[in-house]
Amino acid sequence: MRQLDIFTALQSSTEGIDTEFKSARGGMPGSFWESYAAMANTQGGTIVLGVAEKASGLVWEGVPDAAQLRTVLWSQLNDRHKISANLLRDDDVRTVEDEGRQFVVVNVPRASRLQRPVFVGPNPMTGTYRRAEEGDYRCSDDEVRRMLADQSDTPADSHIVEHFGLPDFDPDTVKQYRNRFASRAPDHPWLLLDDAPLLTKLSALRRDRATGLEGATVAGLLMFGRFEALRDALPGFHVDYRERMSDDPAVRWTDRVVPDGTWENNLFQFYLRVMQRLSGDLKMPFQLDRELYRKDDTAVHEALREAVVNALVHADHRGQGGVVIERYPDRIELSNPGSLLVSRVQLLQGGVSECRNKSLQLMFQLMGGGDKAGSGMDKIRAGWRAQHWRSPRLEESLQPDRVKLVLPMVSLIPGEVDLALRQRFGDRFAMLDTTAVQAVVTAQVEGSVTNARMQEITGEHSKEITGVLQTLVRDGLLTQQNQRRWASYRVAGDSPQLGGDSRHLAGDSPQSSPQLPPDSPQFGWDSPQFDRLAGLSAEVLALLPMAEPARKNKKLPVPQLKIVVRQLCAGRWLSTSELAALVDRDADKLQTRFLTAMVKDGVLELRYPDVRNRPDQAYRTVANPLA
């Protein structure tokens, strides 16, 4: 098997999956265990031993003795002084041969909630790693503590908050909750109880049998708490609903629900206000009675309730950022602090229920919201399929941990997109099968498509999807950007600036080659680098040599990447998309992980400081930033 064949075989089985290549000429590389732990604590991945990853590319060296290396691997896996957990099965380790050379391929699964954190050495505080786009990084103490908290069998919301009790609950909220509970289950025996016994049944009030401590639980305060009680007991707690329905970039939002002292900002009241706004905007038959109960319910409304409740009950309410729900003309975005407690595969397959706040989950179930059987995502997808809308998209980010669910309210195959693609590609598009059509349409509507996104849309296996995407690249309908875990695809000829999660059709990009500066890297028409740079002005393209250190090294240390950004922005305004194209990074991640922090640190300044979220926002280096 030739090197290209090995790489193709690996790519077909690992695209969209984190893959790391390591030289093993001197035996088991010491960095193997950091990558093993980092992958286990993130999304899993694949480590290939026997391939050196250098600036010039991959060097296929092979390993001296694959059998001996595998023996060492299994021995160290079972050494708790080396690594905290052995997650591998026999078929997770295999040997691949190439004309006398041998390579050891290790598939690392994502660790379960009970197994995290996976750490190197004896101390989780110093040996826990995770994977970011820039590579492995050592977790902060706070990240480790949150993993340990998720590992506990005691739900986070069941803890008793000392010195808080029934007087800290809002009576009107308790009354409204009781009414909703009664409408759903009028014969339920708990409804015969007074408030205190009922709240005890709901785990809003609790007594610790071991210590005798009694009072309000975290769940009770979150669901029923008064404004002052929530502020004092959970100072980091925050909920925010924003409507962004205006095309005017100067209008930050057209409606907002945020704790402002005019309402009790507990989860129950937030849920009522958000659902009233979301359901009221849907252009389909739906009515609410005076108690906000559903009439003529639809699959979409059920999906929306499920999505909102999921964000509230799965959130780490002590995490950063709070629960944020945003309504756009073409989509709804729900984000919450905390990491996923199950893998993406388990989430897509359904049937697995892992909830961070089990008491909150019960409270919402009893009033008709939320599902415990692990079918929540199934209900959300079913509701969206019923409207022939594009499949929901799930995103997970680190530092800080957040989960975002994007619900596009856009046709699965918009008529104008279908027509435009048929006009552009003719019979090549008309003769595609269903999966291939969805891949090209998704790339056009959403700006790009990935293996993971196609799994969400089609439910097909990663390997089959890779074959479809590679065929579309070969046939000239898509162009590929990056490799392995970061592989994404755009419609051939489109500029990345024309994409995005929008209803508006991305226009055709100019077919003339941009004028590159003489000393800049040269790219062919089929190069993904060319596709990323399409549409940039000559002035911006002239900055390519300055950006080269970042473009060549995806794992460039953070301080060095920030230096490159400072140099690029010195004396000029550059937008997020321009900076992302220059340094060859994802625009959203560049903004959230670097640009925002650099503005906060006084290194960069905003062109429009009063409207931070303007689409045309730009950055410039501060002349003399404070040290």
C-alpha cells in the first residue's frame, strides 16, 4: 500500500474526527498520553504512530517493531501511575502495513461522564488535558473541578443552599406552577399537598438525613426563587432572551427579556416569557389560553418547548455566560454553559438520558415540558422535518464550556438555491443522489458543510459521507478546506464571505484570480487556500506574507498567534472574516477566543465600540497598549 493510499484510507475513516500523527522511532512517544487524555476529555480521536508531522508535511517513517510498541501501549494503559483510565478495546488498536513499514493506529473514544477527567500521572489538577483547534492544552483548575462535579452521582441542582428556604420562593410562581401541573395531571396526588410538602416532593426543598441540614435546593431557587434570593445564592446565574429581527445593524435587538427587576427572574418565569414570544412568531395555527397552555399544538411547538427546556435543565448554571436564547428572522439559537454529558453519536442516536439538573428536569416534566427517555433531540428533529426545514445543528465549544443548538427556519432545499445550482452545474447537479444534493445545498445555504453536519442531516455513517464529499470535490462541485478534523467544504467558486447561516442565497463569486503580491504563496484553482482568499481586496492580500507563520502552523502557540494579529491590525482596520482568511482560522473561533480577549486587554480597539455585534465590525491595534 502506497503512502497516498494509507492517507486516503485513514482520511475516509477519520475525516471530521480529531487525528494526531506522532513519530515513534524511539519507542512510545511521551506526548502520546497527553493527546490520549485530551482526546478522551473532548470528542475522542485517532492517534497514528509512525508518522512524523513536520512543517513541510507528513513523513511516513513507520515504527521499528509494531508488536513491541503495542505491548508497551497496553502495559502503560493499565498503569494508573501513567494514565488514569484505559478506555480502549482490542479493536481500537490496529497495525497498518505499507511495503515493509508498519504503523500503529489507535482510536481513542470520548470518555463518559463518569470517566472524565482522564488525566496523565497521579494528579488530575496537573495532568488533565483537552483538545482545542490549536492542539492539546492543560486544563485549568476550574475546568477540572467542573468535570469532577459532573462525575458525581449527586445532581448539581440537589445541593441544599444554606440559610435559604421557603420564604425565598416567589408565591406567585409557585401558584402558577401548581396550576400548570394541575392542568396536565389533574388527579395527581401531590396536588392535594400544601406548598411546603409539594415543594419537598419536587426536590425544591430538602433535608439531608446525614447532617440534618434542611432548606431550599439549587433547583428550588432556580425554578421558584425571588430576584434577591437568586442574586445572593447564585451570583453567576443569568438568563437572556434577545430578538434580532431588524436588518438595521445599528439596532442591537427588537425585543429582550433579561433580569431587570421588573419580574422574578427564575427559570419558570423566563420559560413562560420566552415560549410566549417564540410561539407567537410562528406563522402556523397556534393559540395560547390565559394560563399559556397550548391549543392546536404542532410538532414545531413541541420541538421548541423541548429545545428551551433542554437548554435550561442541561445548563451548568454556575458556568460562564448564562443561558442565552436568540431569535433571528431565519433561525433560533439556544446556548447554555456546560459541556455535553454524552457523545455526539449518542445524542444523534437518542435513547441515552444524562441530565446535569435532574430535579429541574422533573419539575419541567410534571408541567408538560422536557423528556427523560433520551428522545429530546429526536422530537426537535421531527418537528423541524415536519416543516421541511433544515436540520438542527449542535455545536460545542471550550474555554468556556458552552453548548449551542441552532434551529434553522429555512427550507431543506430552497427553490431559489436548487435553481441556482442547476443553472451553475447543469447535469452534474441534476444527476446527484439525495445525500449529495443535500451536501451541496447545505454548503450553499450555510456557507460550508462538514462531515459532522451531514451526519446530523442524514443520519448516515461518517465513512459513507466522506466518500460522498470526496466525490463532489473530484467532480468539481465542492472545494475542500483543511484536512481531517477541520475538513470543511464550500461550493466550488464561492467566497467564504458569501456564506453563513442565512436565508439569502450566496451569490456567484468572481471567476477572475485575485492579484496576489509577488512574494505571497501561489495557489492553484483547486486549492482550498485560494477559496478562502477569494473576494479579499488587493490591500488585504498584500498582508499574506505577514500572516504566513499562522497559515503554516495550525498549532501556533496562542501568544505567537496574537502577535501576528497585532501586526496585521497595526495601522489598519480589518474585519473578523478578513483576519480569519489571512491566518487561515475559523472566523467564529478567532473572534470568541482571541479578538474579544484582545479588545478586553486593550491590545485591539473596535471600529464601532457602541455596537459590538455589527456585521461590519473591524479591529485595529492600539498604538501603545498597556502591558
